[in-house]
Amino acid sequence: MRLQDKVIVVTGATSGIGKGIARVLAGEGACIVLAGRNSTAGLKVEEQICRDGGNAFFVETDIRCVDMCRSLIDETVKKYGRIDGLVNNAGIFPYAEFEEVTEEMYDSVLETNIKGAFFCTQQAVKYMKQRRCGSVVNIGSTHWQTGGQGLSVYSVSKGGLHTFTQHISHHYAPDGIRCNWVTVGWVMSEGEKSRLLNTGMTEEDIAAQAKKEIPMGQFQTAEDIANACVYLLSDEAMQVTGTDIKVTGGFLSVSRIG
């Protein structure tokens, strides 16, 4: 197993991509600390992982709260004695045209998508420095480069997180701490599927859109994202920091396959 006994915190782990990441990492032997606001969903994911033979522990966490970010990392170290990895996955992306964005919406997105990752990482590196090793993986998006329609605040937040990744990778490299970025393409989660169906698209329309927009012709899955995380969190990537792994099916390619 590539992550045997590594202690890894995954934020936003109660559903979607975060849940998929947590389950794959656990399958590779990691001890997973699941962080999220929904305790019912979080405990269910914990139960599923443990039932499958994995090791998981849920900590109810609202990462918009700095004290809860710190407590999450402290509880991890208290339970397992260390922290080897942190996956900053938690994020929200409310759709709104630029001129309709409210201050409340702006603050909510930035607090979740940047503030949470910032302070979880801040607390994690304090422990990682003691052992002179550790890996932080920030989950990104194509939208920081493409500026998706209706996602102005989300795009801003992911752009900030990308810059943050570069800062941490440079500043903490001498301490043996790595920080990398995974660009997420178009993942067809249940929520995304429901959103598209509500616009009047059919399932056939959605499949056709994938073939049109994604050179490899299909949507990405949470497991695709998780596989990139496995590599970056493993000892195989001990000399990899400040990099961007694009799990997009070629979406950001300069030339498209026609």
C-alpha cells in the first residue's frame, strides 16, 4: 500500500470529491481524519471506510472558524501522534452573475475556500516542521484560469489558493514540507448533474457536452482526483513540490481534439 499508516486530514470529506479522496486514501492504507460540517454524513463516511477495513476518524469542523481549523489539526495529532498529510478540499461554488454577487456570498466563498485552507495549513506545518516532513495538497479548479460564467467569486478564491500553494511550497521546502496543487476538471457529481438537469438539459445532452468540451470525451470522477492525491501524498513524490497535476481530461490543452 502506497500510504501505509500515514496520517492524513481531508477537509470537505463528507461528500463529493472529498469523500472519494478519503475512501481512496484509506484504501491505500492511510489513517484518515475526515473534516466537515455535516456530522451525520461525516459519521456515515467514517463507518463506510471502517467497514471496508480502513481507518477513519470524523471531526466536525467548520473551517470558516480559525479555532476549529486549529482544533482539527490538534485533535489529529492527539489521536495519532503526528500529521503526515493535509488535503485542502473543502470548497463552495454558488452560481451568480458578477453584478449579482452579494457581500455575504463573497465572504462565505472566500472564508471557506481560502481562509479555511490557510489556517488548516498554518496549524499543520507547525507539527510537520517538528518531523521535517509532510505533504499538503490543495484541490484546485480550471476556473482560476478560465473564469467560469457565474463563478466570479469562486474563480477569485481558487486563484488565491493557487498563489498560496506556490508560497507554501517555496517557504517550507527547507523544512521538508511539500505543497502541491491538483487542478480538477469537470467532475459529474450528483449535485452537478442535478444542476444541469434543472437547466433543461437531458442526460443525453450532458454526455454530448462532455464529448464537445473535454478532449478525452468524458467527465472526471472523484477517484481520478484521488489517484493524483495518492501520488502527491506518497513517498514517491518526496522531491515534488510546487507542481500542478491537471486532472482535466485535456480540458486546458492549447489544442483540442476535433
